[in-house]
Amino acid sequence: MPMYGDLGNKLVQHAKRTQNLSHLPPYQTELVRAVAREIRDLDKDVAILLEPFQGSFDPSAEQATACTLLVNHLSMRRNKRCLLAYHRTRTDKLEELVWNGADVLDLAGQTTGAPKGVADGNEGSGTTSSLSPQEEDYFRQFGDLLALYKGQWTDIDLTGSLEPPRDLFIDVRVLKDAGEIQTEYGAINLTKNSQFYVRQGDVERLIAQGYLQKLG
Amino acid sequence: MSYYDIDAILTDAEKIPCTFQIDVPDLGYLDNQPGHTLKSGSRVALPIWLAEMLAIANTGAVDMDDPSQSSKSFITFDLPPALGNDVVQALKADPRSVPLRDQSAHFYALATHMMELSEEPELSAVLRKTFVSRAAEIALHARKVGGGGSSYHGREGGGGAGGKSKGKATKEDNASNLGVGGAGEDFLRGLDEWERKLFRSAHDGTKASKEWMENVKKR
Amino acid sequence: MALPLPPGLTQNEVAFLAEMEMVTVVPRQRLDTIDLLSGRTPQLRPPHRAQLPLWLALLLKKQRRANIVPPAWMHPASLAEIIHRETKEDPEAFSAPPPPPSRALYSQPGTARRLNHHASYLDDFSQTQDSQQQQQQQQDILSPPFLPSNVAESPAGYLPYHWLEVAEALLTHAGDDMPAPAGEVRSLLRDLVEVRAAKMRSSTSALEGFGDAWLTLRGVGAMELAENRAFLAGLVDGVRKIGASAEATRREEEEEARRGGEYGGDGDEDSDEDMGL
């Protein structure tokens, strides 16, 4: 016989799984709705129980009712905690993805386990988004906030590599056309298969994204 | 921020045996009898988040048989079977051979939570020794699996979450892994959540050192 | 998250910092002093030895402009002695770190000085000691990578804090400068790594008993710390949590006893037992 709080538990188990994954699994809309429904039902029960007393309820006189009220109250609190923790875990993950430079298109067009390429974007072929609409909004706004913060410094990329530098200048080969970049020696046009000797700091992002390959 | 802590929430879902001290008409469903009254003296397994508060909450009524006593609570509770005497004795005998995960995936979290509710000095001492001695074993396995000493690489490829968080060795792992035989596999399978985190820390450390050493050439 | 790294340094960061250690080089070409942030490098006039930071030494070695003299502790005989000490003489503790150079100036053996008269660590080893600079920078140098533990004159038989990083760097990029075949030194180092790793694991047994306990990490190297930090911290934290409620009870009792003694009354008067619904 399912007990109050079981649905909430399922949500939290989803959250636990999410913590260990590198991407965000689909938002559990139905489960979230069911938990919220359970809270509303419990609240109704409490109102029904208290109705006859008309505001003057004495717990020591009506111990059984007091016990039932407490159980309902605790169940509501438990469900609330599960809901909040689930959403919090997901937003933590979203923030982590933003810091790592994820694109909103990557996530929105994602189905379970199969991330699409940057170019594909959101197809209308019935692909459900992994994120709830509110989460997509959160993701976008957080991304804007981060961009605003980063914009204060032109010399430092706050989302750049955390690895200590090895060589100042490195040889790189261009794997895909990456357009033009600015260096202290002028602009370089990164066309496929060409090789350059450049400052590591200038090209770190492009290496991480797969446009360039470090040689040697 | 333990309110949002997923492991704390999951630990609180574990059930402990409780005994009701009063009749409650509406709570029959807790004992699989919806619609019936839950009688005083009934023994029901309730999740900690519920039992904890019901045990502490004061009914406000005075115990008629003994008015000098402080007021009754709705339930009393006992330690869960996972922390029962046979488990404790087994741990005293050989902590490394007990698969804690079979008792509870959140064994240590469960135990520490229960110890907050009631004093258990013997349990505390046994658990400390258990934790430390198993941790040494975990470090050993983490090093072997992480490639320290041997040239084994397989673990990292085990699918991001699945491989690391479960700590399980696959058939491939056994073939090339020296020293981690069936017993090692069993041990790792029996780790609870706290121990898995330790394993992950130890393994990540070993792996990073190995990577660093290999990369020295590439400077 | 903004900073996904765990607390403490990663192995790469430790290695990066280790490159600030001073080593002895034998220049093959002349080089004038370079103005660095911490001071000026010595003039390089072959065949006179000089002391440079490791990163600069490695750069010059790559460009074939200098050879690096490995520190005495890296000699196979020294390493074998250390291994012997770690396994036979004292299987519990890690081998002691090198003695601090607070008294003697390495570049001028035989001269003892008072502690507070240190110059910047670079000036200490450069031939061109500017007395004005010496007066300006008077700090006690007491921690790596500023201790001179990897120069040619450093005492043998002791593992300095950055032993693994410096040894690996020298073996990889200056293997031909070794007094013995690089392979021999490398295998001795591997043995040392394994012995000490095992020792680290078994040292945790100190935490098993009841009450206060501690792990002695004296003599542990930087890389070993980076590797084990997360594990040891997790272990100690777990022990803390297991004992937390017993500890809380003990403190309450102590507090009550104190209060009872001070006020001479019943400490129970404010107890919270009557907590209604």
C-alpha cells in the first residue's frame, strides 16, 4: 500500500541519479505534479479534521486527532522538502553546465542520453526537452548573468581552463574552419589543416571546443 | 545545507520499527489496514522522518497511571534491523567481510542519525573501528583499480556515472586486474554511500597522479 | 559549479609550483642576468655552476644551453638508503625531511649566519649580491619551494618536499645528466612511491581506537599529499560524524557540571522537556 511520501522519494532518487550524470535527464513533470497533488490532498484532510473544532483544538484532549494531524503535517513537509531538493539539484547541475560553456540549444534539443550537435538545435519532430520551461528560462538568465560578470575582465576568461600553464607558445593544427582570431601579432585566419605557432592562452577555448589540435 | 542534501533525505526514508502508544482511528493505512483503527501497541515500520517527530512530540496529556511521569509520546521506536545485534557482532568479528550495503545503502548515515536520537556508545565504538579498517581496504582497492602499480586503465571507461558510482568490477576488469579477485569484487559491492565516496576520492587521486606522471614527458 | 575542483591543490598545480625550486646548472653558453619578479638570476659564465629556478633550468636544457646537476639525494645510493630507512628502520613514520638551512649559507659552506639576515632566495645564490637589495629583503625563508633542497649541495639521504616532481622532471628532461642510468633511478623512485603509499594507507589505523587520534604526516611529499588529501579528509570527517553525538553528550555533561558548580543549584531548571505540540 503506497504511503505518503513515496512519490517524493522517487523524485529524490531521480535527483540522486542526476548528481552523478554529466547531463540533465528529462524533467519529471508528471511526478512533480503528483507530489504537489498529494500535498493539496493532505491539506484538505487537515481542514476536514479541524472543521468540527472551529478554531479551538486542544491536542491533549484529542490525542488521536492530534496524532493524525501531525502525521499529515509531517507528510506535507516531507513532500515539500523532496520537491525543493529535486529542483535545487537540477538547478545546481544547470549552473555547472553554464560555467562549462554549454549552449542552450544543446540542452533543449536533447532527449535521454543522446545529445545533439550544436548545429541541429530544437527540431519540431516531437522531441521533448529535458528541461521544464522554467528551467530553460533559468538557464538562459543565468547564462546572461555569467556573461555580464565575465565581461568585466577582458584579459581573463573566468570560464577558461584551470590547468596551470605549461608552455607559453604552442604549435596547433586547425581541424575545422574557425574564422579569424586576434593575437598580439595581428589577426590569424584559421583555415582547415593549416598550422600555427600561437600563444596558448589565445587558443585554449578553441582547443577545448575541438577546432584546433595541440601538436607535440 | 543539509535540508537539500540528497543523501540525508534518502537516509530519512529508511524505516525503523515503532510501537504506537495510543489508538488512532485514521492511521490504519500505516499498518496496511486503511479504514481500520491503528491500535495502541501495534508495531509498525515507519520512515525516520515520520517516526523521529512522532517519538519526540509530546501528547500534552498526563499519563493517568503515573502522573509524576512526563507526558507520553505517540510512539516509541527501536533501532532498525540493519543496526541489530547480529550485525554489530559480525562487525566486531571481521568488519571487512560484512557487506554493509546489504543492510542499508546509507548504513553510516542511518547509524549516525539514530545515534543522535538515542545514546548508543557501543555502536559508536564499533562503527568507528569498522569505518577506519574498511577505509584502509578501500584505499588499497582504489589504488589497484586506478592503475597505481599496474598498467590497468579500464575503470575510467566504464560509462561515467555507472562505473564510478557503483564501484563494481566488470568481467573485463577481473581479467587484467592483478589481485582483485572475486573477494575484492564482493567487498566493493558491499560498500555503503559514505564508503563509495571515499573510494571515489582515493581513486580520483590515484588516477590524477598516474595521468600527471604520464604527462611529464609532454611538457 | 564555478570552481569544480576539490579543496587543495591538484597534481598539476603542485608540479607547477615545484618548478620554482632552485637547482644547480652547468651553463654551456654565457647568459646575462635576467630580471625576474623575485630577483635577478645569476650571470651564467661557463663552466661555473650557478643556481636557477627549475623552470628556467629546464628551458635552457631544452635549448641545449645548460646541463642540470641532479641533487645529491637523487643518487641511487641515497635513494637506496632512504628506502632502507622507510622499510626496515622505521616502518611507521615517513622519512624525515631535510634539515632546515637556517644556519649555513649553501653557496658559502662553513659560514653560519643569524636567522633574520636572509636575503631573497635568488640573491642568496647569485654571485652578484647587491648589498642594497640584501638589506631590503629580509625575510625568513622557511618553506618550500624556497628552501634550497634540490641544489647540488643539498644533503643526501633526505627527501625534500617536492621530491617526486623534481625527480620526474629531471629524469624526463635531463636524464643524460644523471650520475647513474636513468632507468635505475626511476625504478628506485617507483619503489619509494609504492612503499610510501602503502605506509600512508596503514597509517590510517591510528584512527581506529576510541577518543583522540591523529595521523602524522611529517615527511610526506607534496605530490603524495595532493593524491591522498581528499581520501584522508573524507576519512577523518567520517570518524568525526560517527562520534558526533557522543561528543555532543560529553560536552553537555561538561557544561552542566561546570554550571552546576558555578551556581551551586540544580542545572536542570531550564531543561526543555516540556515541549507541547
